[in-house]
Amino acid sequence: MKLLAVAFAGLLALSVPASVSARGAPDSFADLSEQVTPAVVNISATQVEDRKAEKLPPGGQLDDMFEEFLKRHRQPNGDKPRRSSSLGSGFVIDSSGIVITNNHVIADANEIDVIFNDGSKLRAELVGKDAKVDVAVLRVKPPKPLAAVKFGDSDKARVGDWVLAVGNPFALGGSVTAGIISAKNRDIDSGPYDSFIQTDAAINKGNSGGPLFNMAGEVIGINTAILSPSGGSIGIGFATPADTAQPVIEQLLKFGETRRGWLGVRIQKIDEGIAESLGLGKPRGALVSGVEDKGPSASAGLKAGDVIVSFDGKAVPAAHDLPKIVAQTPVGKEVDVVVMREGKEVTKKVTLGRLDERGAKPSKVGENKPQAPPAAAATVKAFGLELAPLDDAARGKFQIKEGVAGALVIRVDPDSRAAEQKMAPGDVITEINRTPVARPDDVQAQLKVLKAEKKKTALMLVANGQGQARFVALPLE
């Protein structure tokens, strides 16, 4: 056993690069905790609801009966406003009284109080908030300068670095937990700019809005979410990186709102099938699935099928990286956008517009679509799909707007790759390998061409009823 242990240790020693030197855990976090804790605050957000709003407007016997029911069952003082409160965390970034927290901590609150480490309390005013990054900026008016902390460079933080989380879990008051950075750039599907820091430092309900510190006492993240089936910490917590939050905070302080750059394209991620069909070698970049008619990219000459690999000198490793880069670029700036088009790099100059934050969320492909095919349709089958002509009757039945043209999907084999790619009845195939499709026969014709060219996949441009398009790569079997 002893010989085996020595041999195993020797193997480990050989596998570690000479440049790597292990560092032990800090002897104590006490000094760091003492340094940063005074700047961390508790947030009490109160929503006042008018109970009189329970009354129905006059207008009939049913209304009278309901009002009588309320009178009989209403508790004493039942007409008084009902108050509901939530607790979270925050931190001071300016000694004059600027406090940062999560948007979801103070959302819809009528009253916001900031409670300091010494127990004192100040009423806060909302400077601005942003739901997409989940950040809110508050202002209080303290009688004397407050203890404050500074943001650090979250991009320089490394997986395995020690971090300290401070906050107000379960309303217990100031609590400190330590851990490491478990991962970076996590996409948890909570918003368009997801790039969370993952940590195993204990984060629980009430920690939201609190700071995540590096060992220099700098805020590198804002604790925002946890992954937990029970509601308690299981060692998987997420913090919004400082480099994502800071530009938003600066805009909220300056304008009271966000002013994000807008490229005017719809994008999608690139899987291995799409990468192979486009000749990219491996998945990379952001695939343009559509261009806004009057957007900045349209006038610059970007097209559906372009793959954006660089934006303003910054590499775009994957589709979810692009929205964050664009949003942080100043409105009106002219930038170089490098795209892969037909196997070649092409550079386009685009002057960014301003993102309309009120834009409606696009419907999902296959959403609210009938399952029955139009009557008496001449159909063909390909890729596990049944395709029919897109005539007026089908357009009305599947609620497909004018301007969308191609081969209509009326059935999808549930065991097919098309089903795995979320294709659904009501989708319309508009192109195959950049060749327009007008009817089902065109799909079959393109299949013959691709097979003759010994292609492995077919790259299809597929639109939903509203005209929102995406690329789907299906194998030629």
C-alpha cells in the first residue's frame, strides 16, 4: 500500500505543469470580512396594496351579492391598505449614498428602506432599474459619509479563485460565507445577457443583491440566483459579473434608464450540423437568421446566413456572447462586424442604433399552431416532414402572414431529427442551402442536388407564421 501511494503521488507530480504552484486557503477571512462588511446593507422593500380595490364596479345583482359577501367576511380594519414586504441585500458604492441591489428585490415596491450594519435605517429613492441584467440603483441621504466598496475586474477572476459572499440570508442579518469560483460565463436562461459567475459560497434566499468579493475586497459580482430544489443552498449560486453590471449602473446613474446598442439582427446558436453545412469546421460565432428591414445591419449589408465571428474587435465565441457585447457598445458608434459568408471573411461597417427596451418578446416557433393539415393539399415527404403548398386556405388555417412564402410543414414525425430541432406544423421552409423554396417540389429537387454533391446535411431557413426565421440543419439520410 505504501509503495502504491508513492507511485501514485509520483504520477500526480509528473502531470502538473512546472508553472503551477498550489496555494493554500487563507488562514482567516476575518480581516477581509471586517473591511467590507460595513458597506453591505439589508434592503427592505414594501408594497402597499389598497384592499378597497377588491370591490367590483357597480352594475348588477352579482356585484351587490359579492359586496355583501365581502362585508360579512372582512376582518376588522379590513379596508386598510395591506402591506407585503420582501428582504434582500445590497452594497454601497459611493459614500454619498449610492446603493446597488437586484431589480427583483425592489420590483413593484412602494417603499424601500436601507438598513445598515449598525442597525440604522434610511428611506431610499429609486434612481433606476433594469430587469434584463437584474440591477437596481438606489439613493439615500446619510447624515455622514458611508462606508463604500469598489468594483473589481470580473474578467480577470479565474475559476478556482477564493471569493466571499456577504448578505442577509433568511433575514438573519449580515452573514459572511466563503467559497471559490466554480465556473464563469454560465447561461442559466434568465435573460438575454446571461454570463454568470458560478460559486459554491453559500448563497440563500435574502442574499439577492449582495456583493461577491475577491480577496482584494473588490466586488466582482452581484449575487442573483441559486440552483436549489429545496430553496436552500446546495453549493450552486450565481452572481452577475461586475463587468456586466457596471455599464448598466453607469447608465442608470446618468440617464435613469438604459441606453443599449442595437445591431438589428436576429441570431441563433450554431450546432455541429449547422457548422458542418456552413463549412465552419466547428461551432463558433452567431448565425444571423434574420435582419430587421430598417435596422442598422440592413443598411450595412448584413444578410441571413452570415455568421458573426467578431464585433468591434472582440471575438464572438458563441451566439449568446453577442447580445452582451452589442448592448455595452455606445449608441451611434460605427463598428467593424466580421462575418463568415460562403466560406470567406467579410467585414461590414455598422453604425449602431438604440435598442427599444419596450420591444415585445417574439413568439416561439410552433407556438399556438393547429395540428391538422389543410384539406385536399398535395403533399410530399422529406426529412420526416410532410409538406404542402402554401395557398390562401393554408395561410388562414395556420395564421401565416402575407410575405412568408415556401413549403408548408403540416406534419412532423415525432421520431425524426426535425422533431428534435423543434420543427412543428405551421413552419414554412423558405430556403435550402441558400436557394429559395417556393413549393414542396423544390425541396425534393434541392435534396437531389445536395446528394449529387455528396453533402452530409441540408441547411434550411425555416420561418414561423409571424415571419421570424431560423436555420435548421438536418442530415441527408
